[in-house]
Amino acid sequence: MYPLLQADQDNQAAILDTAVTAATQFLRELPHRPAAVTPKPHDITDLPADGRGATDALAQFQARYGAEMAGSAGPRYFGFVTGGSTPAALIGDWLTAVYDQNPATDEDYAAPQVEKEAIHFLRQLLGLPDKFAGTFVSGATMSNFVGLAQGRQWAAQQQGIDVAEEGLYSLSRISVLSATPHASSYKSLAMLGMGRQNMTRIPSLSDREAMDVSALAQQLAALDEPALVIASGGTVNTVDFDDLQAIAALKQDYPFWLHVDAAFGGFAACSLRYAHLLAGWEQADSITVDAHKWLNVPYDSAMTFSRHPDLQVAVFQNTAVYLGPTHDTPAPVHWTPQNSRRFRALPAWMTLLAYGRNGYREIIERNCAQAQWLGQQIEASPQFRLLAPVRLNGVCFTLAGDPTLAVIHDYLARLRDDGRVFLTPTQYKDTPAIRASISNWQTAQNDLEICWQALQEIASE
Ligand SMILES: *Cc1c(COP(=O)(O)O)cnc(C)c1O
């Protein structure tokens, strides 16, 4: 064996201790780290001929990049929609690497069983019926892709075509209808060979991002062919929800595949106070829920739920003699774009078992109350303007005095450099805007007060 590798093998326990020390230090500092860091330019070094061993590699990493690891997993990173990692999720993720299982096949290890149990926990947490099959994927983008791929398979089937087998060559156009789709749905259409331009935007209600369902009904009535409808269970700008009940009710009159993108908004289901926002989502054909956002597990993790496992397997099956026959319950390899993959269920399983339904309800309701509080400060302040009511965990606002997008960018760059808090720019109904998404288990009221102080100070500069 290569001597340094041999030495590391002999020293594995000490190496792990070094990593634990580094991790503990990082986690202790996390609340005080700058929420985001502008990366410095780094020289790219060459691959060493002789290695350095694990401990030295870690020391090198810390010396060169350690200071630039942002506090994005910490309590005041309100950019995009970003979660952190609960203590239980973190140990689950570490041990995922230790066990290094590949839950592609289900006959050689228990990992797929743990995955099934984690999905069962999640269905219960989210109030989804057992008829939904669930699988772990790498993120909500991939979950949207998997849901829309099934929708395409279904719509093509109505045209007498098995797309997974025959390809798109003889298929007529499949309409895709949505009011406020996430960017990743466009990406999914590109990957599916359906094309970004094939998204038909249904008008939203005035002063809302939610779909005008009567406009959808009109559009569906004008179509000859079955369509795909992408509904929002929480938009990223104003956290608005389509009326999923009313959209699902249209299925009685028109044939369409209903995909609900509830990447983070799905967690509204944890709370009796907010669950009504998702009423009707159990009638969807496929659903996206992210895990690395509000479930607070490390990247990469999301779930894809489907009421049509047969279509899912029709698209993603990966038959090979050595994988054995596809039974009534095909192995995980047949369900998603990935074949070999990490034991992604373990961090989710750990955190769900560690904190249970009430633990998650507390995180969700606390983050929502914090968003409410921030919304109230903004509404009462002459320096800002609230652009939408706070419905869940997001606050969409702008600076007073009709700023341009460049002014917003400049303000947010100064805020980022200040380091106390990080927020992202957006545009809401043509108004250059800012949004804060509060989705971290660690965020406390004091963090909101620090955030509010920083927002005002930087705006007064
Ligand atoms: C974040 C998000 C996505 C994309 O999620 P990734 O995990 O980044 O792939 C899709 N839809 C919505 C509504 C989101 O908030």
C-alpha cells in the first residue's frame, strides 16, 4: 500500500478526532461568522506527486479556504431558501459517508428499508396519503424533473406513444401550464426535450403570484390534448400558494397531469396553522418537497412523491441482468435518474426520529413567526416598503423610493459585506425587490433583531 495511505489507515481514529475538532470549532463559530463571504481570488495549485496524508490535507484546506467558508448554514442567512443541518441530520450525514452504502439494489443491505421508513415518516409529517410512492433525489430541481418526466410519459400515453421506449420523435406538442413556476421547471423542460419556450404562463390573480384558476380552466378548455399543469405550493418571491383544491377539481372536466412544486412550502403541512395553504395537494399526480431547505438536512437531498409509480418506473427503469428482474416493487435503481447513489435517507431518518412531528412543527412555526415579525417592522418603517403579506416564512420588500435593480444590488452587496445577514434580490411584478426566507432551525428572535438593525443601518448609509 502507498505509505501515506497505510499511515492514514493506521491512524484513522486520530484523523477522525482532528475532523471532529475542526467541525466543533466551525459549529461554535457559525452564528458569528459572516453569513456570506465574497470569495478571494485563489491561485490554482498543481496536483502533488507525493501526497501529504489526510491530516495535512485538512490543515491545508483550513489554511487556504477555511476563513472563506460562509455561515450559510447559520442563523442569519436568509438568501434563496436555505436550511442548515440539525445535530441529528449532521451525524446521519457523517455516518452516511462512513457506511458508504449504495441503496440502488434492495437485496444486499438494509439501506433501502431505512429509506422506506424515512419516506413513511415524511408522508406522516406532511399529511400525504400512503398511496404516494416516495423516493429521495438530490434536490427539488431533480424532483421537478422526475415529476414532469412522469407527466410527459402520461401525456404521451394519451397519444398512444411510450416516450421512454420510442422517444419524442412522433409526439405532438404537450402543453405545460403554470402561473409562477420556479426556474428549475424551465430547466426540467429543457432536459426533457420539451423546451423552455413550451411553458405557457397562466395569469396570476392581481397582487398575487397565485394562479387565476378561471384562466387555467379557459386554457384547458381550449386544448385538444392532455396537458401538464405545474402548480405552486409556495413561490420563492412572496411564498404564495396556488389554490390546489380548485385546480385539482378541474381534473373532473379536463385531463391533465398535476405536478405540485412544494419545495419548501410543503412544510406548511406540519402546522395546523398553515396546513390549509396546501389543501388539495393530495390530489396531485406528483409532488416535489426539498429536504435540504426546511427539513434542515445537509445538501444534497429532496423527495419526489408520485401517485403513479408504474409511470415513474417506466421512465427510470434500468434493467440489466446483474440487477435482477424488476418485481412488483422494483429496486430503487429503477425510480430516479441516479443509479448508484449515497445513502441519502439516513440524515432525514435521523432528524425525523430525533425531533419528531412536534420538533418540526416548532421549527416551522418559529420561522413563520419570525417572518411575521420582520414583515411588521418593515411595514412600520419609512425606509422600506412591504410588497406582499407574509404568508409563511418569506418576506418580500423593497427600499423606499422606487429603487432600480442596480440600487437593490448595491444595497445587498453592502449588506453582504457587513456580514451580519444575507438576503437575495428579486423582481416582484416588475418592482425590484429583496426577499428574506427564514428556514433555519437555529434562527432565534435575537437573530431577527440583529438582521433588522443591519437592514436599517445599511439603508441609512
Ligand atoms: C429551491 C426550489 C427549487 C429548486 O430546488 P433545488 O433544491 O435548488 O434543486 C424548486 N422549486 C422551488 C419552489 C424552490 O423553492
